[in-house]
Amino acid sequence: MSILGLTIDYGPFGFLDRYNPKFVPNTTDEQGRYRFEAQPSVCKWNLLKLAEALSIVVPMASMREVIELHYDKEFQAHYVTKLRLKLGLLRKREPEDFGIVTSFFTALSKTNADFTNTFRCLSKLVPGTPTSTNELLAYLTSQSGTVQDAVRSINPSFSRAQVESLKILQRESPQTFKMLTGGQDGVIEKAEAALQAVETVKGMGAEQKTAFNEATWREWLVKYEARIGRELEGLESAERATALADRVRIMNGANPKYILRNYLLQNAIKQAESGDYEGVHRLYRVMTDPFKEHEGNEDLGADGQIPEWACNYVLSCSS
């Protein structure tokens, strides 16, 4: 991280398609150090390393104290502010808002829904309008994952046979076991829990998974619609219409319609290799203004299912 607050070396990167907080786009990051959910803590670590580089002019202890004192609080404040924009919680602040946010991410994780499209579609909700709610529920369900997506998101670190071998190793050679597992606590318990979760998910049929996705989103939508309804309480008809229009505008300005998904890049590259650069030009036109609806480019918004080959797409440093 530079003194300007910019990350200098991005390495392999990838946007989230199906939401998975443990997603790692780098083939070499086997421990998941840079997984999606770890980005805030990695940023803090980067700041500490920047402080080390500056310690020849500023005492390291002083900089560490500033980082430890302010980083978490500042990050949380900015994070909540951005999420309020993305979820359309614009006019009021309520104690329940944090619960709305956390339950949203829980629903995303349970349903393996498309990260970008799920945020984007929430602006379409008109509180107290059943048709709007039903259409939104149908779309959220359509953007949720399959049984196979759920299995991929769990991604156990060890097979059943490997877990049994680890148990033997733990019992007969504790030091070797500790060395192989990096001294982490609960390795076997976590591995067994992940394997059990996979078995449970595999026991679902396609219809059961769809029903589960729909029920999960319906439960969250009840809370969300009630909360958005309270945003509009006390407004006259004209004021309500203005507030709803403002909500759509602000939310769509905070939630992109298009992101540069790796498989879209790969498709454009393959097309260009055959001498046709239209795919590259189309991506450029859309991605330079990703918050706008680009008619005729719905496929770049991934409103359909993500190609099977592109799921959990990861890259190496030489990609």
C-alpha cells in the first residue's frame, strides 16, 4: 500500500459472481489469506507494513498506536455508510438496520446468489405493492445458486479419507500433526463440519434447493420491505413519489449493473484471437459506464445463469 492509500500490487483478482465470503481468486493462495471476507484485515496489515517502511522517520510505536486506535472504527463507519446507500436506507437510521444488513449477507451466503445482481435489483422494490414484491422475490430466486453452486461454496479442505488420516496423525504424532496444520485449532472439527454440510446439500434435489432459496429470500424480504416502508412514513403522495425516485437513482448509482467478470473477459479474448474485436469494444463501452442500463447488452449483466466452466474461476500470477 502506498502513502496515497493505493494498493500497488493487485496480483490475480476476480469479481464475485455467486456470493461466497471465502472466495479466493488466486491459485497460489491455498490458505485463503486474501479471501473476500479477509480484505478489511489485510488492508489493516498493509497499513502496518507501510508504517514499517516509514519507521525510519516516524516511530513505529506511534504509527501502530494510530492504526490500532482508528482503523477499525473508520472502516466500520465508511462500510456502514456505503451499505446504507446500496440497500436504500437513506432517510432514517434505526437500531435494526445492522440486523437488516447482516441478515442480507446471511441470505446471500445461504442461497449462493449473484452478488452484483442481487444488490442491483433491490431498487425495484415498491413497499406495499404485492406485484413488486412478488416480482422481486422471483428475480432473487432466479439469481440464486444450484445444489452444485452450494457444494462449490463449501469447498472442504480435506476429503473424508484425509480427515481419518489426520485423526490418526493427531493421536500418534501430535508434533507432526501440528506442523502440517499450521498449529490451527479445530482443524478436524471444521473439516468434518464442512463434509457434513456437503452431504446435506447433496441430499437436496434441484426443486428442493429452489424452494429453499425462495423461502430464504421471502423471509428476508418481509423485514426489508417493512424497513423501506418506514422510510416513507408520513410522506404525502407527491413526496413519496419523489422519495421513491430518489431511492432508485441513489441505489442504482451505488450498485453497478455490470462488472468485469472473468468469463466475460475470456469470451472477448477468444473472440479477439479469431480476429473479431467487437467483444472487446462492447465490453469497453459497457464497463466504462457500468451503472447505466445498456440496452442490448443484458448478457453482460449475467441475468442468466453463469456458465458452468466459469464458476469459481481462479487465476495465477502469469494469467
